[in-house]
Amino acid sequence: MQTKLTSEVLETEAGKEADGILRNCVHCGFCTATCPTYQLLGDELDGPRGRIYLIKEMLENNHASEKTLEHLDRCLGCSSCETTCPSGVAYMHLAQIGKSLAEEKAGRPLGQRVVRKLLLSLLPHRARFSILVSLLRVFRPFLPRNRRKQLEKGNNSSFSVQNSHARKVLLIEGCVQPSLSPEIDSATITLLDRLGIETLRTGQAQCCGAVENHLGAKDAGLARIRANIDAWLPLLEGAEAVISTASACALEIKEYGYLMRHDPEYREKAEQLSSMSKDISEVLVAESLDEIRISEPKRIAFHPPCTLQHGQKLKGVVEGILTSTGFELTPIPDSHLCCGSAGTYSLLQPELGGLMRENKVNALLSGNPELIATSNIGCQSHLKGGMDLPVLHWVELLANGIDR
């Protein structure tokens, strides 16, 4: 793609990066075939190719309208287009640049600014979010059915305390998962213990920074990453990896090196942390799981979150683990498409997020599974609100197969 960016734009780091990404695009349109919003809306501007044109035009003309921002906001950030793109266009990095510039140039209505500030003040902070969840659970009987389902408590009473081992990993607990589904990390610790791996804890649940990135709060996101680096690096001595049971968090930490590339003080530290970041599936796929005995294997529909299959490029890894341990996986039509959760997307774009969930639920149920499994707390909570079948993290299924 030819570009005519002004010298003023090209003098900025964002402008230089955007120009390079834009020039890789060859207009082929393969990306539109796998874009969830284009599939729903059929509007070129609500697909990756159209959004690329909008960003190019904005950079060349130094102007963005509310419509520009609206189309960019509708992007889920699912990275499905990157999986499809034959030219290797780094669309997600371009989209982040474009959305930030569009917000700066077009501005947001007061209502949107208030909602985003409210989300930023709650979601990344474990204590505040925990209080909110506790309050909502008190009033759960009076909430809409989908919210009642999302607030259902899990059960972690069957999982045991771990022992000390020579092999160690550092577990990142995240911000919302400890309140919504604490049994996920509990199951992970039990499972790793049986495999001879000790799980170190950070001492406090801390957001990885993905929430700020979703909401365009760049400075807050970078400050959080610096705080995480300072808190986590001293704990890594003797550890094999930094792991997360939420695929979105694992992906975000893998991006630390890129996000901190212009910070001379933290760049190398961020790269070190990124190089050690692993999704829990990357740890377990390398281990012998012979001790896992599933007494009554179930038919499972596994939903691979976008952050797992497109972001981390780990499509098929969890499916292979589940199959090897005795579970039967049902076929999922259009499994590459997003469920509509996408961080804060389902809250900011409830209509589109709801339509995507409806389509995903129908696809997951089409093979008549006994339960649904996934690997990201956002997807799990979102899907829970749209169906009656249990929706679990896949690690819980393996932990339940340990003879305790």
C-alpha cells in the first residue's frame, strides 16, 4: 500500500511504525473473510481492510471524525485477521496506534468518557472489583438472568495444598479471576503439584495491563507494566516461567517487550519477562500426563479464545491435551470467530457482543456436548451468561482427574 504521510507524522515513533505496517498491506481482503464484525455488519469499514484505509487517511490528512472512531471502536482486537493475512500485516499494532490517534483527534462524548473511567477505576483493581462482585452477588436474585449466570460461584474445595518442589513457576493471578473463579488457579496449583512443579505466587493479584490497553489508557498501562516488572522480577530466581491461566493475560505479558521498547530503563527487563511468559497450556503440553485418569470422560465443546489461537498462535494445543487425557471433543463450526467478550468489548459494545455470543453458543451446542470448556476468564464469564450448560476452565477438568 502506498502512503503519503506528512513529515510531521513520520517524525513520530507511532507514525514511522504505522507507515511500515501500512506498506505491508496489499489490499487482498482475505482478512474480511475471518473478521467477526464484517461477518455481522457487511460494511467494509467494519473489517480490517476498511479500518486500515481509515487509519491511513487519518494519518495523511491529520483528521478523524466520530465515525472514524466508531468504526475503530467496533474492532474486537481478536487478531483473526492477522492469522489470515498472507502478507504478515501487524494489524493489531496499527489498530492500537489508529484508535489512540482517532480518540485524540475526534474526542469522545461525555457518556463514553464516564463509562471508560468507571471501568478503569474498577476492573484492574482486585480489591475494588471483589467488593463490586460481592455486592452484586447479594442482589443476584434481582439481576437479569445472564448476569445471574455470570455471578455463579464455583467450587474449589476439592483441590489440595501444594508441596515444595525443585521446579518452580510464577503464577500471575490477574485482577478479575480471583473474584469470579478462584477455583481455576487452585486447580492449576494442584495439577502442577502432582507433576512436580511448585507454584510461586506474587503475593497480590495484579492486572497485567490489558484492561488499560483495551481502553486506550496508554500511560496508565505502561505504569502498571513497570510496577509489575518491579514486583515480579525479584520472584523469578529459580523459576522456569511466568504463567497465567487466562490466555489474555499470558498474551499481554508476552507483549511487554514490545510495549516497553522505547523505555531505556525497562526495555531489557520487559523483554526478559516476555521471554519467560507462558500460557498454562505451553507448560502442560510438555509434561507427561499419565497420572491424569478421567473416570468418566465427557463430550466437551472447547472454545479457543482469540488470545490463545490468534494472539499466542496456540491453536490446537489445548485440544490435543484434552483428547490425550480421554475427553471427546465435539466439532465447532467457525471456531476461529470471537465469542464477543474481548476484554471490555462486551460491556462497551453490548449489542455486537451479544450477537457474537449468540452465534458462538449455537456453534458450541451444535455437537451436543455435556459441558463447555475454555481458557480465558473473560470468555468463560461471557459464555456463562448465554447458556445453561456448565462453562469451565479446561485445567479444572484435568485437576478433577487426579486421584487425591
